[in-house]
Amino acid sequence: MATDIPDIVIGRLPIYLRELTRLAEEGKQKTTSSHELGHRLGISSAQIRKDLSHFGEFGKQGTGYHIGYLTEQLSDILRLSSEWDVAVVGAGFLGHALAHYNGFLDRGFRIACIFDNDPQKVGEKMGELIVQPDTDLEKIIKHKQIKVAILAIPPHVAQPMTDRLVNAGVKALLSYAPIHLTVPEGVQVSYSDPVIQLQRMTYYL
Amino acid sequence: MATDIPDIVIGRLPIYLRELTRLAEEGKQKTTSSHELGHRLGISSAQIRKDLSHFGEFGKQGTGYHIGYLTEQLSDILRLSSEWDVAVVGAGFLGHALAHYNGFLDRGFRIACIFDNDPQKVGEKMGELIVQPDTDLEKIIKHKQIKVAILAIPPHVAQPMTDRLVNAGVKALLSYAPIHLTVPEGVQVSYSDPVIQLQRMTYYL
């Protein structure tokens, strides 16, 4: 794998993959083009061609991209060929929403377990999962060899929980806690804070 | 306001603001530096100084930034001096989580109303709000002059709902629906799709 590909390019690949899946679901066509993808995504076709060219030749001048083939290739590049088990930490309203979210299906991830430290929540059924006590977290994550986790807990407990997850073997962490997390090299963190996203937009209003 | 400031710079300002607020809450100090902020955020101090220099001179060589003053300035730049009313569309698990999220408090936003098209959900109490029928959406958004909305609805209804919101006057939209939305010029859209964020990380695993 090329290692000098800008992170911003990597960040667009999942968006291409999602749109290809949508095209396949619409079922009207077997091929697409950088122009069509660009039009649907509000991205220039040149950008799409350039992004994809980092990874090889996926299309042919004149005939474009075969949707099924490009989907497969992007899935491979993003290491989604087999499903990743995901641990959710926090069984509050957000944990609830994540446990019931059907958007993970067929996109490479499966919520495998959900934890909370509140005895009132432990044992509760959420979708097909049962909330586990966070004291069992290390044991379960190690046993299931879980590498991906989602934090749905308050900010003041996010860093210590991150440390515990990383020590248990987690390598990629999506955090909904509105706080910057410190992780060792080799561990990926991504953040989702609605206020940060809203503030970025109000600048333009 | 300078209009040629890269969007990526604008995107970092909310993160600086959040960290300044956190520093103020810790209450240990009245000033900070680009070095301290950078260390806490995993961003280089040169980057922080360069980002802020787009908007003026906020610090002094040797004494750094006054936390209270810089907080105020960034709030002004991001137009957060008065609170924005926010409409949430979708009262499912995610709408529930948003309505109960206390992370909006004191950060420039207030959930003012929540809508759903499901008669079973309309009338339900969520935090301090009552779920309203989506048929009243245009009337309420126009009456309250709401400019900011959050979409917490399934992808297949996201574009028509976006059109309705924009027609009613919404100018900034945060969407949790996993689909690209088309909006007229002058309307901001931001997306939150956990799978896109997870896929971007698994590339590196």
C-alpha cells in the first residue's frame, strides 16, 4: 500500500464508496463516470480521477468505471472485505441510537458489544445487544479481538476510557465526547461533535 | 470579514474555542499560548498562530493569549455572540439523543423545536420539548426565523426534507443521513456519518 497518500484523499474514498453503493442500489446502470460521481457528490471529476489514480487504473477512457468492480476495489483499499466488530462505550441516548442504527449494515461494521458503568443500564436490551458492565470491557475486547470502538460518554471520562480501550487493543476510535483525546502513535481517532460542525457553518451566515 | 480564508482554517476555530473554554473551566490561569494550545490539541503552535493571524493580533510575544479575550473574539468571528435556535427533524433514537444532549449549552445553540412525521411520536415530550408534526415545520421555522437545522431522518427522505427546510429559510444544515444533499448556493451543509469516519480509519489498520 502506498503510504504517502494524503489523509484528505483517504477521507474521500468512503464517500465515493457510499455513492457507488447507492448507484448499485438504484440498479439502473452497470458503469459510472467521474463526471457522474462528481455531479452527484458536488466534487470535481478531475479530483475524483486524481484521487483514484493513487491506487491504480480503475476506469477506461470512454467507458468509465464498472460500479461493481470499483466498489470491490475501494472496499479492499479501506479494508472492509471482512466485517469489523465494534465496541460501543456508553448506553445513554446516543449509545441507544448507535445500537439501533441500521446504517452500519453491509458497510463493514457490526456493533458487537455495548458497555456502561451504570448498574441501572447494565443488562438492558438494546437492539440485539445486552448492555455489559464496563468492568468486563478489557476481558471482552481482548477475547473478541476488537480493534474499533465508539465513545458515547461524557467528556470528563473520555480520556481514561480511551486509555483503557487502547490498552485492551483498540486501534481506531470514533469519539462523540467533545474533547481532544491523546492516543499513542498507531491509534486512529476521529471526532464527532455537532457543535463544532454547527459553529463552522455559522461563520458563513 | 475577510472572505479568502480557507475553510479548513475556519474549521479549526471551533476547536480552539472549545479548548479555550475548557482552559477557562479549569480555572488555573488567565492566559495561554499557542504552544500550550497546540500541545493540548495535537496541532503545531505555528499552525495555531497562522490560523489566528488571519483575523488580527490576539496575543503578545511573551505573554501569550488572554483566554477570556480570545474566547470572546473567536465567538464573535464564529457569530456565536447570540444563541442560534436550532430545529431538529426526526424524533427517533438520534433525535432523542440530540434533544437530551447538554453539550449545546453555552456554545451558541439551543434546540428550539423537534419534528416528526410519525403520529405516534408527535406530542411526545423530549427533554423540554414536545415533538411537533412535520406538517407545521414551515410555519414554525418561518415564525421563529430559524436558520439552523439538524437532520436525523433516514436517507431516502433527507433530500425532500432539505428542500423544505431551505425553502422555509434554513441556511445551515447538519445532516446525520448517510447521503449527499444538494442545496442552493449560500446554504451550508455539514455531514455526520459514523461509517464514513470509521472507514477512513480502517484504511490505516
